[in-house]
Amino acid sequence: MTMLTVRIGCNDLAAAIRFYDAVLAPVGIGPSAAPPEYPAGMYRSPGGPVLLVGAPRDGQAATPANGGTIGFAAPSAEAVDAFHAAGLAHGGTCEGAPGPREMAGGAYGAYLRDPDGNKICAYSGLSLG
């Protein structure tokens, strides 16, 4: 089975798109590919699933997943640093400053919460295979 999409909720689409455009650029993912009239941001991972960011379809407020984290592969420690800095500059909060992670075999990673509280991370040197 291949994962096709991951969707996370947001309460302010324009703010979410600004945040994800900024934090995903350092890890090699371009700006939202959604047409302006589309009610979500759309980020295409090279060879991976599409990340969708938009308001919940049921019309209720978006809330972050308890225990959920979406991770992105970064090409270098410098890209992880840039990911983290961009997140802080665009309304995110720190959930783990950039640095080596013992639990990940020393791979270099950083964690953020987006403006809606969703947890994301970027890692360089992490192999899951």
C-alpha cells in the first residue's frame, strides 16, 4: 500500500499556507500547489504523499492530533535549522530545538507546532528503511 495524502486541519488558511510555504522550502518542498479557489494548501513531497492543510470538512474548529507528528526528510542539518527558524518566524512554536537526537541514532532533527498546534518535524540523516 502507498500512502496518498495526509491532511491536517487549520483555522486560518492564509496563515497556514504562509507557515507551510516557509517551513517546507528548506526541505525541498515547493509552495502550495493548490489553485487559489481550492479550500486547502497542497504540498507535493517528491516520491511521497501529498500534504493537505485546510479547514475541517465538518465545519467545526480544527484541533491538533494528540500524539500525532508529521515528519519531513531534510537534505542537511542546515536545512533542519532553516525549517525550524522559518517556523518560528511564521507563527510556529518550538517543540524541540534543532540538534542530534539520541532516540533516532544521532540523526539531526527539530520539532515545531504550527499556528494551529499541529506537530511537525524535520530530520537529516534518519533512515527508516
